Amino acid sequence: MSGATLAEELAARLGPRHPVAAVATVSPAGTSVASVGASADADFEIGSISKGITGLLHADARVRGEVGPSTTLGDLLPLDGTPVAEVTLSSVTTHRSGLPSLPAAASTLRKSLALWLHGTNPYGETLDQLLTQARGVRPGPPRPRYSNLGFQLLGHALASAAGTTFRDLLRDRIATPLGLDVCYAPAAPTDLRASALTGTTRWGRKRQPWTGEALAPAGGIRARIDDMARLATALLDGSAPGITALDPVENFTGRVVRIGAAWITLERNGRAITWHNGGTGGFRSWLGLDRAAGTAVVLLSATAIPVDRHGFALLDQLTESEGRGPSNAAR
């Protein structure tokens, strides 16, 4: 599909509620990228797809021998013997650490209210501030429980194991090897590129960018659609560092949905789909792979309205157009 045709498809599918969006499709026939309402150079907040990237970094660190299956957060971060120090990195990757989504603090409620009332960024903490919050957390039972806090700590623990910062770890082990020119983790608004988009609510109200040193591994990465297409290609062809992160190792919600290192796998129309989505104050994102068919779709929107169903539908359409979908298998 040509870029112009894909842009028309994107605009028709998402409609006027997503005035600024971008899409990439990857298949054996090639890669197509298109944007509506933004230049090709614009970068988006990818939200929790950042967790998928952190999952890749964890699997890569395992290969390098920097961490092992029993490595704990306290082995790598100054958590002072607190309960959270005993949490293993491996349990965090599958959301089975028992850590809550966020630290339970009065400031968390105040920040959430400020976000909804004024559009301010609720996640501007430094690493030191994150560690202070984490020391007061008591993990619960080791059952599936989605944790932003866990992935924040995980990413910074991996950086510590490598003797660097998460920002530089992302650059050196993911962005540079894969040729991702714009895939970065801004610690403050001053770190944003000139072409960084401003997200909006579903009602068109602007939101402050979600920047923050602490946030980066769980939801603070930004990227252009071209670079997300390159990432999807590397995930499909196996050249991405830490590629085993995609392989499911635990049940996540029953036996239907399974999880690797952050990456979710579920069966849809008789096919295994590996995916992750993301959401921030003003953005939504989705990246999905049909690894058997060699197809992938990335959707990025600068509006806080979910795009998941559009992503799944586009991936189904792409796979069937390649003669690899259910309609072809039934013949």
C-alpha cells in the first residue's frame, strides 16, 4: 500500500476524533508509513510501549550476563533493605512482582487531580524521588498486577547493572543499533525536540508533555513513526536486541492471554498476535505483530482516545492482504 493510500485509510478509519496521527505497516511486501495532521518528523509519546522496550533491554541484559533470573531490585538500586528490594527483576517483567501500579501517596492523588483539571504532567519525578517513594511500598501477593512502578524501577535497575543511565541505555542498546534516529526519553520539557507534538484530550484540551527521569522505562519514551516502523521490522526479523522478550512465559489473564517480558500474546482469528499499547495524558499508541505471517502495524495518535481496535483491525487486514490470514487458510 502506498503512503498516500495508507494516509487515506488512516484518516477514514480513525476519523476526525484523531486529527493528528501516524501509522506504519510492515509485511513481506515492504514497509509503508503515513501521517495525518503532522509532519513525518513529528515525534509522539508512545506511553506504555516503553515497557515493551524495557522488556527488550531486560532480555538483552540477561544475554549479556549483567542480570540473572534471581537478580533483585535491591541488588542494583539503593533501596536500603526495604521490602521492595527483594523483588526480582524477572517478576517485574511479567507483572507478577506484587508491586502496585503506583506508590500509594497523597501526592499521587493531588497529581492526578492536577492532570485532569489543568493538564499538568503527573510524572516528573527524578530517579532519587522515585527511590524515596519505592522505599515505602510493601509488595502484595505475586499475582498478575499491572505495575507502572515496577517497570520504572526495572529500567533504572538495568541501567545500574550496565553502569549508565536509562536514557543512555536506550540510546546505546536499542536506538543506535537499530538505526532509530528519534527514539528518546526526555527528562524535562527542555529535552523535547522542536518537532515534538503536544497531545490533547478527547475533547481537544492540550496536555503537558509527560517527561521525567523516573517515568522513562515505563511510559516516557518518544519516537517518530519511521523509527517505530524500524523497531517493528527488527521485532519481526529477530534482529532487535532482547528479542526473546516477545516469547510468552506466563499466563496473564487466564490461558487466553500470555505475557513475555512486558509483551502480550493472545489468539485472534486463529492467529497469535504479540502486542503492547500505550496511553499518556494526550496520546495513545499501539504496536502489534503477527510473527508467523511477518506482518506488523504501529498506530500513534496525539489524542487520548484508544486506538487498539483500529490496530488489531489493520493488522488483520494487512495479514489477509498478504495471503496469510484466516480467509486464505480456509481455502
